Amino acid sequence: MYYSIVLLPAPVISLIMLSLIIRKASWRWTFYIIFLLEALHTYDTLQKDLED
């Protein structure tokens, strides 16, 4: 999980932390958001690799 956070761009991390503070969201939701973003990022990278 820490590895995933490192892969995310800084603004995304800031937004997640900000939403956590504002909404006091559970860690489970935060994990889902990170997982989703990582999945999208990985998919995007794969698409670019396939195009090359």
C-alpha cells in the first residue's frame, strides 16, 4: 500500500489527505480510492505500451 502511494502524483495524495481530514473518511475508502487510481494508472501505462 505504501508503494502505491509513492507511485501516485503529489496532488492526488494531497487531495486524498484533504478529503480524509474534511470528511473523516474511513481508511477502507481511502484504500479503495488509491486502488482505483493505481488500476487506472496501470491501465493507461499498458495502453501506451501497446500503442508503441
